[in-house]
Amino acid sequence: MKKARNVLALTLAVVLTAGALSACGGKTSSAPESAGTTAAGGSESVAPAAGGESARDTLRVALTSEPPNLSTCDHDSLISVGMNMLTFNGLVRIDNASLKPELDLASDYKVENDVDWIFTLKQGVKFHNGDDFTAADVVATLEYAKSLPATTTYTSNMKSIEAVDDFTVKITTNEPYAGLLYDLGYHFNWILPKGLIESGNDFNENPIGTGPYKLVEWVSGDHLTFEAFDDYFDAERKAKIKNLEFTIIPEGVTRALALETGEVDFVWETNGADAASLLNNPDVKVEQVDSVDNVILFLNNDVAPFDDVNLRRAIACAINRQDIIDGALSGYGVVNYSAIAQGLWGSTTKDQLEYNVDKAKEYLAAWGGDPASVDLSILVTNETRVAVATIIQSNLAELGINVKVESMDTATYFEKWSSGDYTGLIASWSPSNALTYVQRYVTDRRVQYAGSYNNPEMNKLILDAQSTLDDDARMEKIENIVSIVNQDSPQISLFQSVWLRAHDAKLQGVVLSGTGYTDYNMMYWAE
């Protein structure tokens, strides 16, 4: 069944409120013995299977591609963040349902003045290697994160981090800052053991944290396995299924078939084309979630002729987003022309460039170059994005622009992106709030992603917005930022995803986020 979507279907109303907490993305490697290999003891927390069978203690998940990294600070991949959620915690986390920050390793916090934040830490928390969690780990982690250029967007607003005592941390921001809780909930700032940071531990090979699961094995290109952590500190969020097995299955139809034949239990990304058969299978449940995942054509703003705003505008107006949704997504998507995800408080349609071929030709004439001289190579990492890029290729051919589609593994894709070895690529971004979204347009982001937006004046506007603690005033400033970026078109918004996650109908506790994340530790098998 093809499900048409439109912007009115979005029900998200995500509000960034300063200081507000709810309720108060070839080689074989195994975790070393110090990480622990004893599984959590299970049947009490795992529902028994149907038909009098013993309790199912494993969840098998199909992924579209391999995570490029298992550390917290060396990637910006949605798939890797999903792995990080298994092994690490932050002072706060972003709730999957509300998209608001809530306490995690912190038990409380207060804002003493506009810049000083005091966090009280939970006691009795253990890392996977047996180390006790203290304020020293928080200081070491945040200082470590601040030392890495790629984390700048999420750490630069922290002026200092101080351990007041073993279970109290003081974070001082450069100026009043509305986004601190969200930054702390982002994977770059999730807490690592101080001792392992100081010893030079490779957190990609050995991702030791406080999370509900521990890495057991990673066979590159094939699978990753995790087991529940016995000493996890949060009883309510302790893993309910003993073992997790992640298998890499790039082809959508193969993932769907594996689910229907019982080879896997959960498909992290289900293609729209495969949804119809799965929806008609009583043994399968297909979850559908309107997302804040804004899929974009990311252009290298440092490479001619894509450094010219009129050419970028011409490309933006020439792309038929509805063709993409119908042809590549089987109807599961929402057209977006704006530089921020729709549904986030602060989104605006002002000055956005909509599909209009005549207008595209006007911008092309204003650019003044020969369209046949434009060679746009679009990097992609999976079959859905191949289909998206192929439709863009057809659209831009009407302007005489040459487009090549290049598919590659995720690690190579991110390497090319960070080094600037590209002209264009299909990417997406799904932060939980509007401020974090527009912070991607600061020039410092070019350190992480070469070819990003380069507008120094935008830095002043974003600094002003993030220093504004009044919600309504801040949102007005964010809307102004979005309207400017809409016209500059450094990256071209295409659509917002409708997440399709399919799983065995007996699997319960599945809560999917508009950001694309899910808590595997909260899932359990029904009787």
C-alpha cells in the first residue's frame, strides 16, 4: 500500500526551552577481556516466547550499511550513533518520543546564573571495565571532546568544565547559551572513562562506556554483536534482551525477505517499495514515523562553479522533489524546500526556492556560464539514495548539467566529505531542535565538513540566537537565519524522511524517534 504524505501530516512540535527537562544518527575485532563477557542474566526481564518455548534472548537487526566508527567523537553517522546509544551515556539524553532532554548520568542540575550550570551526578555507576563513574570522567571527556576540531559545534560554547567534588560538575558557558542541554545529549559529549582517555584507548576498537550493552565482536562488513551489561545503573532502562546481533544487508528486498523468513527480527531501514508486502504480513509490524530527518543535496561551496549562488539556486529550482518521493521513496516522504526540517519550532517557508524550471533557467542565465561545463558527481551510500540521485540527474539534464552518481561504503563517503574530495553528495541531518539545526551553518562547521556554508556574517546571527534565552525572541531570530540560508542555498533541501522500521510482531517496546534513533535496550519479546 503506497502511503502519500504531505506537510500537513507532520505532527511534530519540538520546542527548545533553555533549562527545561521533560518530567522535571575485512577485519575482526573483539572486546578485550577487561570489557567483560558475561551476559546479563535474563529470563526475568525477557518475556517468554509463544508456544511454551524458552525465552528468546537475542534480537537480530538488519542494517543498511556498516557503521563507520564506534567511538563517540570520530563520526557524524546516524548508524554509528545507534551503536553509541548501546555503549555510552551522557549527562542528559534526548528522549526519543518528546525529543526533549532528560536526565541520564546526571541526577539533577541547576543554573546558578546565566553562564554557570551545576550538575549533580548519579552515584554507583560503573563503566564496562569496572571503573567507577565520577566527576573526573565528565571533565576528562568534555575536555577531550573540545580538543577535537570535528566537535566544535557541540563543545565550543563550554568555556570551562570543573569537578566541584566527586559527584558535582560545574560547566561555565562563554555567554548565556540556550543549547547546552541539547549539546550534552549529543554523542560527541557522551562520557568516557578518564583512565582510558589518558591511556590512549581506541574507542572505535574498544567502546567502553556506561551503556546498557557491551561490544562483543565486530567483523567488518558482516556483523556486530553486543551483550547486556549486568551492572547497568538504570534499572528501568536496563537491557531486556540479552544479546543484540547487527547484520549488514545493503539490499532492501533482501532485508525484507530476511525478516519474513525469520533470519532477522528487526529491519532498521525498510524501503518504501518493500513496505506493501510487509504491511500485509500478520507476523510483521511496520512502524511509520514522520521524521525531522531533512535529506539534502550537499554541494561543495568551495569548488567552482558551485561557489556561485545563482548556479546553486538554479539547481534548487530544477529538482522535482515530488518525483523523488514518488519514484525513489514509493510515496514515503514529505517535500521540503526549506533549510531546516519542517515541524521544528523555528522552521519557516520564507524565501525558500521551490520547484520551478523557468525560474531555474533565469538563475542559470544570471550565473552566465555554460551548463555543459558543469560536472556534478553525487556521492551516495545506499540504494535509496542512488535512486534519489538518479532522479536529480534526470532533472538537471533538462538544464544541460551533467550529473554522475557514485555509490560507495559509508566510511569512504565520510572521508571524501571531510577532506573536500567531492562536488556533491546526498546527506541528511536530524537534530532534535531548531537551534542545533541552524548551528550547522556556522563557518566552524567547515573544519568537520569541507565545502560547507561560508558566510561569516551568519556566525554573528547564530551567536545572537543561541545567546537569547527568551524562547519567542530566539525563534524569531532562527526564522531570520533560515530565510537567509534558503536564498543562499549552500545545501539544497529535498525531502523529509518517513521512517519505516519493520520487525517481528512479537517484539514489544519499540519506540522510534523522529531523529531516527531507537532504544534497543527497551525492547522485549512478548509471550
